[in-house]
Amino acid sequence: MYDYTKTRAEDLTPDELVSIANSPAFADCDGVPDNYGRIKVKNYRGLSTLQLDCHNRRLNIGGALPTVLHGHNTTLLTYSETKQVVEELAAAVGLPAYRLEVVNLELSADSDLPTSPQLLLQSLQHHKQSPFGLVAPRNGVARALEYLAIHADYRVKFYDKGTHAAQQGHSLPAGVHRLRYEVVCLRGRAVRNMLGLERVTLADLAKPGTFTAAALALLEHWQQTVRNKLLDFTGLKIRQTSLLQSGSNPEYWRQLKAAGTPQITIKRYKVEYRKLLAESDKRTQNDLYGQRIPEAIAAALASVHRTENDTILHTFSKAESGPPLENTKEKHPTHYPLSSYSHKGGGEGEDGGMRVSEQPVARLCHTCGKPINTGNATAKFCSPKERGEAAKRCRNADSNLRNNKRRALRKVESEPVLFDQRPFVRVPEHIREFVLTAVA
């Protein structure tokens, strides 16, 4: 599930500095700092970076977690192996795992295929409207193996891991072709957003909830990846055929927006396009990769979820399922508290059965629709105590809409007009009274 990881421990105390200096990782080091006050250790268990910055009291560790255990990253770690590596790495540097904050992380999934993954790589179009680009091969390699979609804080990457491993001297068994899919978090902010944590440490990577959150993030970004696929237009009307053919092109949606098409109409078209695409996939049954990658992610979670009732596909079908995450901004509980349900036992009824008393319906956030489990009976939005920064976004999404409409109307009303324009202003019905009253 994890490949390259970069961690950092800052503001080290004198005792921690002594513990690091006496740790197994620095045992064979001469202890002489360079011109910048850094003590570097090279080639310790395959780590690409291991340095102690004495001036700034900081420890930097970088490398692929599979390499620490196996000596190479051709095969990803299982959950139990991840726990083992976290414990060994923390012991090697003489610090507890929670002191090492994760600032870069690669979420990875491998899919073993019967044929070369080149067909998938060449069919990649875009991810969230960011086009996939071909990464130039390194010197001495004739064919490019990697395709990349670039975003501000992260990258989405697909490459032929089998061929790449063979070039590094770790060939796969004959007849096995391996595709590796990765979401590369370039900043600590991206890591926190992907895993839903306020702070991500090395210790968190070995927790079941974080492992599940990583799998859900991989699945989500896979579903947002658009590829060239053979489409089936059987039984579709001309308008539906045109939508199914054009919907995979980001320029189509940009032109709709530029033409002044209402946003609600564009959203409706996108929902219809996804439905048509799913139906086409069912009819064609020719998408080798459509299920292989989700199955690979599910297989990586098999060591975490072993109960009969907790199936992996159910975990993927509901983002709310899975073990609860600790220290999260948006927790993913396995169930909602009993107080959020509107049915409770009310004792024995007249007919000998169970009497059900009426209870108030669960209160839901007006913006995101999630249950509000606080004691405030008048709360309309998520509580910061429950969901952290996400609660602020829920409140802002509601207030920004109302305030922006009100400012726009005030701007119109500030200029002389011949008649009252307020009845003709397009304002959502649930905020219409608030907006129009403000400029009365």
C-alpha cells in the first residue's frame, strides 16, 4: 500500500539527539558533520536519505518501505509487514514512531496481468482534467514505461513495474506482467488530505484505519481516471450517443461552461454520462483493467479485514465503513451512534410485541448531509469538535452562497433603474427571502 516515504522529526531534544547518535543506524557513521552541520548515513537498509541536521535539530529519513524489508520495491508490503518495518525503522534511529511525521508518501497498488500493461498505459487520457503525459525514459532505455498526471500537491502515476524491475535486476517470474498504480503525495498537506488526519506520523501508517483510508483514496482516484475504452451505443438515442462519446473529453465540459450553460445542467449531464458509461462497460465486458486494480487494492487490505461480515467490496461501496480512524479531520465510523437513528425500543406493546416509540429524525448537515451527533438541538452544520476543518468548510459553503448573492444584488440596486428588479433575480429558493430582504 505504501512505497516511497519521507519522514521528519523536528525540534529534537538533547536526549533525543543522544539517542539518535547511539542508534544502530548511526553506529557505523564517523559522526563528522558536513559544512552545513549535517551527519549523513549512506546505504542503510536501502534508504535514500538518512541525515541528522545538528544545527536545526532535525532528522530526515527517506526511502521505499519495501526496500527496507526486502532490499527492493518490486513487491509491496502487506499490512503485517508494514507494521514490522515501522517498528524496525523507529528502533533503528532511536526514536518512537510517532515522532516521525510523514511529509511525502506514495500510495501504491500492484496488479499482476496476463499481458503487458502497455495497452492501459497508452489508453490513459486524463485525471480530473489533468492530461496524462509520457515520462521520458532514462538513458539506455528504449521505451517509456511511465505515464503521469500532474496536480498541485500530488501526482497520479501508472507504469510498467515488471519491466522496470527487470531493468534493476529483480525480474518477475516468466509470464507475469505487473502494473503499478500510485498516488504520489508531494507535500504533508496532500498526505493529510488523502488519509484524513490532522497529522500523519510513521506510527499512523501501521494502523488499520489509516491503511483503509489509503485504499479508499487509491480507489477514488482510480475511478476519476479517464481512459479510451471501446464503447457500446446499442439502444441509445442520438443525444445519449453524443454525450457518451464526448463526455470523456474535458474540453467538452469547458465549452459547455463557456457557453453559459447553467451549472446544475452540467452536473446533471455528468451524472447521466457516468451512468451511460457504466452501462456501456456492462454490455461490452471487455475492460480487463476495470476490475483488476480495485481487486488488487482489495487484496492489499485482506490482511486487515478478516471478519466474515466485513467484506472489502462493502468497504469500497461506502466511504463511511472500515475501522474508525484516530486523530481524523473527517472520521469514517463503522456505524453511527444510536442517537442518530429514529427508531428505538419503547417496551412491550399491547399485543405482546415490542412497542416502538417515535423519536426525532436524525439531524443532518445542510451542506454535506452527514449526521450531526452533538447535543446542540438547533445545529445545522457539522461540529468542529467532530469533523475539524471540514466543519468550517460546511458553514462557509452555505454562508458564501448567501453573501455572494446578496452582494451581487446590492451592486445591481446601487445603480438607478426604472422598476424593481428583485422579483426577476435568479436566487435559490431556500435563500431567496434572506437575499431580497437584505436589499429592501
